Amino acid sequence: MEKTKVIIVSEVSIDGKLTIAKGISSKELMSLMDEDANKYLHQIRDICDGILVGAETIRTDNPSLTVRYVEGKNPIRIIPTNSLNLGENRSIFDTSKAKTIIVTSKKAYEEKKDVVNKLLEKNIEILICGEDKVDFQKMLKELYKKGIKSLMVEGGAKINWEFIKNDLVDEIHLIVVPVIVGGEDVPTLVGGEGFKTLENLKKFKVKDTFKLGNQIINIFTKL
Ligand SMILES: NC(=O)c1ccc[n+]([C@@H]2O[C@H](COP(=O)([O-])OP(=O)(O)OC[C@H]3O[C@@H](n4cnc5c(N)ncnc54)[C@H](OP(=O)(O)O)[C@@H]3O)[C@@H](O)[C@H]2O)c1
């Protein structure tokens, strides 16, 4: 059966951190990326039909998730959330250049009708997938029906875990910035409970690795 191709793309430090401190926007780490790396990231945005980040990334980073470093089209922005609390004046609420779909559970949709109405007024589409939390497998099927056949997932750690745990990831691109962040509580590429035993680890194969400007690009694909 045809399914949406899912590509995780993340900027990480040498020690696999997604940001420089817990609760801090990853835009600070990204400010260390050179033009080559930014172009690489935005080229993938351009070729994907959709781009997805977690609601916490919307709250801390307020990203626009558009294509700017290369000529190209903006992917549809997709944000899963149970709280429906994304804050005010977010860049993704500006739908003049790119469409935004908020994915939530039936429970949250019914309990937060006032928030739902405000989002609809902003021309944002709401997709209900799952009873009391978003069912990611169901979400991908619904997105495929909407024509989203390739999806770039740009984190954060909790969202990456949801995709990895459900075996939904086809490819991972790491843009490794040559700095070390340290810190036990700083989010790394994948959060969640972890797989804990050797046989349960999620296994990938190495597709490519190369130097790009002052970064290393590592590409892994599903076994
Ligand atoms: N370096 C990079 O490439 C990169 C990229 C992105 C983000 N980041 C950084 O990563 C950090 C944020 O990561 P994070 O792990 O804390 O959060 P996150 O993955 O961005 O978002 C987590 C949120 O997603 C929603 N969510 C997750 N699973 C869900 C489910 N099954 N159903 C419904 N909603 C679900 C929840 O939103 P609600 O709480 O609203 O329900 C949850 O709180 C920030 O510091 C950010 O700067 C780095």
C-alpha cells in the first residue's frame, strides 16, 4: 500500500543535542549553521509536500517553516497538539504564504471549541486523528489522502520519538554542527521512554555521509 514517505531532518550538535539548553529555541544552535547547511535544509523543505513539528517547538521557537534559502515552494505546515495551546501571534498562523493544518484528538477538539473556532477564523485547518491523543499512523493516512506524499519531520525530541516508536520513519538526515552542548536535560534527537533492550533498538542503515561547509551530513534509511 502506498504511504507517505517520512524524513526526519534535524540540526544536532556533536553530542546529539537539538538545542543549547532545555526550553531554549533551537534557532540559537541553528545560527551556527552556515549557508550551505541552511540551503540543504531548505532544499528538503522545498521537495516535501508537508513539514511537521511538535507543538512545543512552536511554543519555544515560533518557526515559520517556509522555504527561504533556496527558490522553492512552501510545504504545508502540520502541527500535532493535544493541548491546542500554541500561543498567540505565531508565524504558522500567517497562512498567506503557506497552509497550516493543526492535528488534534477528538477529546481536545470537543473540549476546546473556543480555541478551535479561533484557529478556523485564522484560516487554519483542523484535522482530528485519535480519541484522546493524536494517532500518528492515522494522521499519516489522512495526510496521504490530502496529497501529502512526502513529509519532513523537523522535531523536536518528543515528536521524533512518536514517529520512530511507531516505525513510521523512512529516512533520517542529521546536520551535525561541530559544537558540544553537554547537559543531561537538554533534548537529544529522540526523547520518549527509549527502547532499552538490544533487540528492541530501532535499526537503520547508513546511506551517505559527507562534509558540507562546516557541517557533516549523515543520512540513514530504514533497514
Ligand atoms: N535542532 C533541531 O532540529 C530542532 C528541531 C525542532 C525542535 N528543536 C528543539 O526541541 C525542543 C522541543 O522539543 P520537545 O521534545 O520538548 O517538544 P516537541 O517534540 O517539539 O513537541 C512536543 C509536543 O507535541 C505534541 N505531541 C506529541 N505527541 C503527541 C501526541 N501523540 N498527540 C498529540 N500531541 C502530541 C504535544 O503538544 P501539546 O503539549 O500542545 O499537547 C507535545 O507537548 C525545543 O528546544 C526546540 O528548540 C530542535
